[in-house]
Amino acid sequence: MTDRLREQVDRNYQAFQQQLPALVISHPGKFALMRDGQIVEFFDTARDAYVTGQRLFEQDKLFSVQEVTETPVDLGFFSHASA
């Protein structure tokens, strides 16, 4: 993973964790597409979030997808970012 990608993933994850208590109430079970520490949009599936991220951020592919859940879930590739 490149340094830029790792930085993006870390920033997104930290921001997501800070917002998680409110998100569990407002968007339970959804998948958040994230970039630059901001939630871009919520989706019903990780695949939908990933496909949209690929389209929106076609130039550098720097984004991540996080599931809104109280229990930490390792989404593998999706929970980290797209390279």
C-alpha cells in the first residue's frame, strides 16, 4: 500500500470512528464511502459503495468503505481502501 493510500485510509478510519455512535443510530447496516476524512455517501452494499468510489475517484482511487455497525467488522479489501 502506498503512503498516500495508507494516509487516506487512516484519516478516513479515524473520522469514521469519531462519528460512529451517531451513525449507528442514523445509518445502521449501511456502508459509508469515504474520502479525505468525510463521508461522501451511504450505500446498502459494500459493492455499491466500491463501484461508486471507483467511478467518482477514477484519477487516484483514494477512498475507503466502512460498514456502519456497533461491532467492528473486517471488510478485508473494502475496509481499507482501493489501490
